[in-house]
Amino acid sequence: MPRLLARYIAAGLLLVLASVGGTIWLAETSEYRYDEQASGVNLVRDEQVLDALTIWAGSHVDWSNVGPRLLLLSRETGRRIALIDGAGTVIADTAPELPRPVSSTRLLDPLEPLADPVTLELHLHDGISGPFSLDETQREQLTRQASAVVECLGDAIVDTAVWASGRPVVSGYEDAPDCGRAALNTPLESERTALDDLRDRTNACLLAADAPLVADVELDLSASSAPEHLALRTVQAPDDAADECLLQARINQAEATTAPAVNVLLTDQQGDAQGPLDASPGSITRIAAFIVMMLALLSAAAALIIVPTLRSARRLETAVDRFSAGDREARTGLHARDDLAAVGAAFDRMSNEIAGHEASRRRLLGDIAHELRSPLTNIRGWVEAADDGLGLDDAALRRLVLDEARRMEQITGDLQLLALAESGDLVLESRGCDAAVVVQELAEAYRAHAASSGVVLNVETPETLPLETDPARLRQILDNLLSNALRHTPPGGHVDLEATMADGMVRIAVVDTGEGIAPADLHRVFDRLWRGEPSRVRAGQSTGLGLSIARGLAEALGGTLEARSAVGEGSRFEVSLPGRVR
């Protein structure tokens, strides 16, 4: 108990020290001048920087001339910006004299797909146009066309937009006149070339995925809709595979005209350096009060934990002392809500099992004494009668004595085998065998005996049942079951041997049409030296150990033995063993 108390106290102190240390660390490493509002503003500015760099990357094949753009972004956002390639080389840095903390570095991949916040559909950044980017002449041409469409539509305009590629789009009401919208929405020659290339790339992806091909890829435009960014659609096969392949095709197509992925370092103008503790006297007082409160709460919690545990531990210790002194009825009496309830329950289970084993041992010794007393009494009676000249002749006497000796030998041998099986010390010689052959051979060995008893012996088994086991022990199990079934089946009845493979298990059943077993006795059929008809033991037909041995061997082989029976109908004993994986 002192050890347990010491461990709990040590654990409580550790919690207190950890809490205090964590609070001090938090206080020392916090920059109180940096409030939540500033943090939120910086997050918005960082996203602004990343968005601007993605748009810049969409129109440049590398980052070699990004320096002026970084300086402009740094002045606009008040952030220090640095670009670092995959090898760790600095491409550009607006404040190269500042440190570069790893925690402030983010990977920017301009071609990384983004999810629409509403539909969750993946798409490229609006600034990635690739070969769809228009030159100045094309932009001026489409701008003039768009101005004419807007003037013609007048109040019938629904929306207008200009894509990052330079293409203007105009949408109107469904009943509005065309006003040249069809011509405006017709792809230019450079766009048509990019669309054809995109179609071929998409179909190559679909072909690899064994999916239907698309007939074409078009600009996703109509007279009544004006998407805010470059939008594409496939003609035919509008399924998930086509959408995924179209997105991948866009990524592959844009790689040649888009700057590669790069690491972006974003800090404040001091490089995110942490300052010293900058708290007011009031803040320091609040921290000290918080520490005192935490110490008090943790001390109270430790007391609440230790006292109930000590109470449960004392009850457990008392039960252990009583049990070790020989009181097999000693129990902890701990309930589910008590501390150490699991330990107490385990001790109670152990006590019950030990008490049960000792009761079984006493019953076993009594049964053995009873079973051996009968043949010894017979032998003694015969020998005393022979001495008095009242017994049988010498030959008959020797035969009777030999039979009783064999019976005692069988009882002791069966008990030894059962003890080895239950303790796990039984030597097994596992190897590949065919359970169907074992069943057939057993049936042939018993067929004459069954016929002489007026019992029909039926066998139902597949051609082969591969099994990794000890065939001699399997034969011993089935021998016990079959001999027991024939002994309990009257003339005119039948005994069936059934062997099957189900759920990876080889199942062999011995079914008889004997007198059956009463429900109250069914759970005892595997008990040592139990039998439903004691007269058979006197007749030398059974030792009452066959079914116990059969179950012990089945479990030693990694299987089970189960029994089902109905009075007046018969019994079914089924052994299940793991089948061999071919």
C-alpha cells in the first residue's frame, strides 16, 4: 500500500509540475503584443500574396523575373516574401537579411486543383489559362465585339465578365436577341487549337482508364450564362471519368506555360521573431493566480483519486490474505463503480476458477478411487474364494483377473492422456492428411461390429478433405465417438458418419438414432467419469472418459467438439478442425 500511495503522489506531483511548466512555457513564448486581430489580418494578406503569385505563375514559365512583383506585393501587404525552390535555393527575397523559419514556409503549386466551396468540384486556379491566353490583338478584337453586344442588348444584359485569358463574355435573358453573342462565343483559332489538344489529351487519359471517349471539348458558354473564369465542357460522355481526365489534361497542357511549384516564405517585417515577455503587472498577477488555482485543483483531484483507490486496494488486499490462508470463499466484493474494479473482478474470477478446480479435483479423486475400488474388490474376492477352494479354476481366475487389470490400465491410461491434453503437454505429430480417408478407414474398421449389433453404418464424405493435423489423434477422437454411438444405438437403428468443409473448417459428425441424452444431462456428457447408465461400466463397456478425451484431443488440435441430442431421437457429436489452405 505505501508503494501504491507513493506512485499516486508522484503522479499527482508530475501533473502539477507539468501544468506549471506548461503555463510558464506558454507565458515565456507568447508575444502579447500580437493579438488575434493582427493574426487574422496576416492570414488574409498571406492568401492575397499566394493568389497574386499563382496568377503571375499562370503567365510565366519560371520564377526568374518575379523579384519586382514580390517587392510590390510586400509593399501592398506589409509582409516579407521569399521564394525558395525544391533544392533550398532562394529565388527571390524581399528581406534577405531576416531569418527564414521553417514554420512560416508554405508550398505553392500553381497547378494544384482547388475545390469549389459550394459544389466541391475540382478546378484549376482562375489565373491559369495556359495556351488559352489571348494576345493583345485578339483581346482588342473580342473587346470590340463584346462592346457591340452590350450596346445591342441594353437592359436585356444579365451579366458580363472577362476571363484571365483575356476573353470577354456577355450573357442576356433567354428571350433577348442574339446581338452577335454567338459570334462572340465562337472560339478563336488559337483557342480552337488549344481545345483540340485538350480533347486529345483527355481521350488519351480515358483510353488508359478504359472509359468512353469524348467527341470534343468546348468553351462552356451559352447566350444566358457568363462564367467568371475559364470554363470548359466535354461533348458526350459527361461522367466522372471524363471530368477527371479533362482536369488532368488541363494540368498537363498548362505545365509548359506555367511556373513550377515553389516554397513561399511569409513572415512579418521582423521575420516572425518572438519578443520577450511583455505583460502588464495585472497580466502577471492573473498568471500567478491561475497557477495557484491550478495547483489547488490538481491537489484536490489527486486526493479524490487516491482515497477511493486506497479503499478498494485495502479490500483487495484483505481478500488476497484470506485466500492465501486457505479461505476459498474469499472475495473482494468490489462493484463496477469502485476503483480497481477490474482487478477485483479478475481476482474473483480466479478465486471461483480455483475453487471449481479444487472441487473438480476432489470429485476426480473420488471417482478414481471408486472406479479402481470395484475391480480391486472383484480381484480380491476371486483370490480369497480360490484360497478357500470355492472359486473358479485357475484358467478362469487368471482370465477374470487379467480383464480387471486391463480395465484398471485403461482407466489410468485414459486419465493420463486426458491430463496431458488439458495441460497442453500432449505431443502432436501434425502433418498434411486427408480427413475423408480417415473417416472411410474408420467406417470400414467398425462396419463388421455395426452389422453384428444390427446397426446400419452410413458414411457421407467428399472425395477429399485436406487437413493439417495429427491423423492418429483425429482417428482416436472419431473412434471414441463412433464406439459410443454404436453402444447407445439399439438394433435396427443407424449411425451416420458425415464429413464436410464449411467456412474453412473440416466438420466431422457422428449421428446416431439411440436413446438420446436428457437436456439436464447434456452439459455433463464431457465431464470425466460421467455416464448416463452406470450399469455399462460394470459390464465393462465404458470407463466414462471417452467423450472427455475426445473433447480434450479436439481442443489440443485447435478445434472444438460439440454435442446435440434429443431423448428418443438420438445424438449428434460434431468435431470441427481448421482446414488446410491449398
